Amino acid sequence: MTPEEAEQIDFRAVILVKSDTLALVGMATTPEGARVARFDPRAEPPVSLGPLEDPPKVAYAFRRSVQTSKTNGWTVIYDGPPIIG
């Protein structure tokens, strides 16, 4: 991937907490499509990666996943670009 291609990727990350458990829902959008990634330590396997799809469809799935988590008692502690460093 060239630096120019990397600049075309848009990331968003949501970190959630419930009791002593952290989870992550992330979304990456590129000119070729978008996908959602989830990390839930209670799941097997704990990491899941959605298929590369149309960005509006993925954005809807991302928002729905975060809202469902909040409805199920999770609290959002971070919502924004990935934290690096």
C-alpha cells in the first residue's frame, strides 16, 4: 500500500465497557469498500471481520452494532479515530 492509498482509508473505532470487560467495534472505509471489525473477548473467536461491502451498508451495520451493544448494557468510553501510540 502506498502512502497515497493509506490516506484514502477512513477509520472509526468505538471502545465499549461492561463490568470488567472491554470490547471494540471498528469500521474502515476505502475507495474499494468498507468493513466492520469486532473484538469481543467473550466470543469464540474473539475477533470477527465483516465482508468488504458498500460503505453506506457497512456504516449502517456499524451504527446498529454499537446501538445494540448500548441497549445490552455496554457503555461507550471512546468513539473516534483509532488511538495510536
